[in-house]
Amino acid sequence: MNKLTALKKGYAKVFFWLLVTLFLIPAITLVFAEYGSNQLNQQYTQIFIDDARGQNQDVGKLTDFLQQNPPSSVCGPVSEDLLDYKNAVCAEKSELWQFYMMDKVAFWTLIASAVVLLMVLLFSALAFRNRQGQLLSLTLARHFLMLASALEVLVQGAMLVWLSFWGTAFFTQTYYPKLVMAVGLLVLAGMFYMIKGIFKKLPREDGIEGEVVTRDAAPALWARIDTLAAKVGTTPPDHIIAGIDTNFYVTEAPLSVNEHPLSGRKLYVSIPLLRQLTTAQADGVMVHELTHLHEGDTASGALLGPKLHRFDMYTHLMGQNVATLIVFYPLCLYRMLFELAWQRNSREREFIADRSAATHTTPAAIIESLIKISAYASYRSEVERTLFDNKTLHENELGISKAIAAGLPQHVSSPDFISLMREQDVPHPFDSHPPLTERMRNVDYHVEELGYAAIAAEPPAESWVDLMPVAEQIEQQLWQKYERDFSSVHEESLAWRYQPEGEEETALVLKHFPPVAFTLKDGSQIEITYQGVVKPKTGELLEWDNVKNINVIRQFGTEVLYLQHVQPNAQGKKRSEIRLPGLKKEIEGFKNTLGYYWHRHQTVRALQQEEEAAAAQS
């Protein structure tokens, strides 16, 4: 229920800001333009009446004419007999003409904004039809939203510039060039970021950890795959990749293995998981995956993947600048709705693949394999989380695979495992794989909760690993690399967690956060350390523990570092001010280093507060 509530709040928040960014500025412009036109109508009317009275003309007749033909009413197309009147009150580029034109622009921008919102909803509805609908939806939505958003930025930017001038000029009889210039630069920045996002290159294809298993290296494995593919009615994959991730999948998206690009249809198999599954259970998993190939799921995914990735990159870039938020929120809402459609369709494809596996093997094979995969994956996560939470370095071999093998039977027999499996039954719109109970119902095979442990703990008499002579060698190499990387990441995490005590902890923090010095114009140095900032000339250490906030501001051509203190510094001041002359080329590096070290200390501080709170509760 909490997840669903948070999800609804997320959608409501995005929809609210979408309405604000699309409609607020045009609405303000429309109201102001209407108000300005009315005020100018009154002013011009009063001027005409006063002038008529001064010349002893018929004021009543003039008043009737002005009531029937207010000055703003002749700003549009008029008959010939009103042309002189129009040229007098609403000549091109005159004040009244500007308010009239901006009124029209604001009105039609509101209409266009409503069209943008409607098209977002229509494109999203198209994505809910099927995978072909998703591909068409994404293609059309991306081009439409990019064009429409660019026009919105341009038009609303023009409105902001106009408002920045007339908003002050109309009420105070003066204007502020700096304000107008600042708004203009903001609009230009928005256009720049949009162009930058459109032409931003996609990163290289994903690489995965594993080894390609050729037909020569494992002929029995390939023969098994060929047989199952024939049952399903699809051609076998072009490549089989063996690894140690807790997953099985097929893909036609480009990827590389050991920096060698692979194309075509690829099947990834997990050696550790295959060791848990009987031959029949593995057959069920493979039929499930081969069905995705047969149904075209991977082909459509390969087409959608790059387009979706490019869309996500563009959306992310638009959300990083205040000038492009008007672009971000329509893209964001569409992306969230598209994700719902994608996951809804993915769940349907999973049901189809499960039914295929149940038909070509047995319902028990696919359901029991799911239980075993869930058991192994959950316990591996627990083992790795325990190792990662360790506050000391792992100097010896981690032995993750051995630890999992030794502790898995006890894990699956614990009440926590049953609770974990039960929690997986909670539906969530962003889960592409349906809950276990729904998958049981889909293939008409049910296992009671009390039976999970026996299934998960049952060792197979024989497995698909026996069909892969190279399995042990591949697994050993991958585990060694994985554990080296794990230890490296764990060591770096300790550098972020330690408030170092003793030489060993201090050395580790200094390894990842060494003192960084920046030379100023007069030759003195300001130094950033894990402990704080060392002031130039005096060498005084301003400790992070006494820093509440930091900011670097450019003043009169020179950057100045301000550090707000929790307690007064040595001079009794609540704020330290350090001028940074001569750091023009290095200022960005200084800011990045300062922010990086300050973030480390905030992380340490937050962890300490969590530990103190936990200790107080216990």
C-alpha cells in the first residue's frame, strides 16, 4: 500500500508541475495583456474625451463611438473607415498593439499547451496496445514532444522577456535592463540545452561479465538448446553466454563480452543457478527464455531499447536546467506512463512464456525453478550485504560462492525466507515479472508456502552444468574477478564511512581522499583534506565538523569561498571568508574537489547519527 501511495504521489507531483510549466506563464501573460489593454483603453478614451471637450466637440457622440469601438478592438482587421482610427491608437509596434498581440499569443499558447497535454495522453494510450504500439508511440512522441517543447520554450521565453520589460514599465514607469537581459539569457540557455540534448551521442553498447560458450566447447549443451528450440518452434540463439549473475535472459540488443561485440540472438545462462536446478527445471527455464525469442519479444526490445535510452538521456538533460523544465515535465509524464505500458506488456509476455514452459516441460518444472532462483538470489544478496556492511577490510578471499552453498539450506528453512517469498506477491506496477502466486495460477500449479523450503534445498542429482565442460573454469575466473571488484568497492566505501581512528583507518581514508592543494595568485596554497579546509597563509584548519554550509561566489572578478560555521571559528566569527585570486582555470576543479570532500564528511556524519539513533533505540 505504501508503494502504491508513493507511486500515486509521484504521478500527481509530475502532473502538477506539468500543468504549472505549460500553463502558468501563458496564463499570467494573458491576464496581464488583458489588464494592460483595458488600462490603455481607458487612458486613450479619456485622452480623446478630454481633447474633444477642449475643442468644444460633441462628447456624447464620441463616447458612443468609443464604447462601440474601444481602442483595442481595432488592433485586428478593420474596415477602411476605421483605418485612421486604428493607425492612431494601435499602430504596429505601439504599446496597445504589443498588448493586443501578446494577448493573442498567450491565448493560442494555452490552446497549444492543452494540445501537448492531450497528445501526451494519446501517445501513452497507444503504448498500452502492444509492443508494436509502443514502438510507434515512442517514435511519434519523441519527435512531437521535442518539436512542441522547443516551440514552447521559444514562445514562453518571449513572453517572459516581454513581461520582464512591461511588468515593471507598466506599473513603475521604468524598466530594468539587467532583468530583461537575465531572462533573455535564461531563454537562450534553454535553447542551447535542447540542441545539446538532441545531438548528444548514445554511449557504447553495454558490456556484460561472462564468457561465450561455443558449440565446440560444449556440444552437449548446444544440442540440448537445439532440441528445446525445435520444440518451441524457433531457431536457436546465435550465442550462449555463461556467467555468475543470478539471472537467465535472452536479448537481441547489441552488447559486448570481454570487449568483443556480439550481434544476433543471445542467451545468458547463470552457472551458479544451473547448479541449483535439476535438468527438468533448467529445461523449463530455457523453454521460457526461448519462447521470448519465438514471440518476438527480444526483437521488439532491441528496436525499442536504443530509442528508449535516447529518450531517457534527453529527458534527464532537460531536467538539469531550470530553463528547460517546461520540456522536462511533458517528457517525464509520458515516460512514466510509457513505463507502465511497458511493464504491463512485459508481465503478459512472462505469462505466455511460463505457459509455454509448462506445456513443453511440466508446470512443476517452471514453478520449482522460480522458487529455487528466488531462494538463491535472496540469500546471495544477504551474504553480499553482510560482507559489504563489514567495517573492516577483507584481506582474505571472500569465498562468496562457498558461503552461499554452505548457508543456503539454513536460509530457506528460516521464517524470513517464507516472509520474503510472501512479499513478492505484493503487486507493483513497475515489476516486469509477475508475483509468484500469479505465475502459479497462470500455469495451474500451486505450491504451499511450507513446501518452498524443501524445493529450494533439494540438490539436483544432475544439472545442465554437466553439459558444459568449461563451466568450472569460467565460474572460477568470474568469481575471482567479481570478488576483487567487490573488495575494491568495499574498500572505497570504507573511505566514505570512516571517521578514522588509528593509523590503518587513516591510511585508507588518505588513499581515497588525499590532501589536494590549490595555489593562489600570491603563491600561497589553500588545501582541502578529509578533515576540512586549510586556510592559505595562516595554515588554520577549518574542520568539517564545524562547517554548516559552503558556497563559492564570484565577487568583483574573484571567487570567494564562504564557510558557515556551527560554532564560531578562532576569530569568533560564524562565517569564514577565503578569497581565491588566481584560480580562474582551476576554479571548477576546486569546486568539484571541495564538494566531493564535503559530501564525504556529510556521509560520515549521517552514518554516525544513524548509529547513535539505533543505539538509543536498543
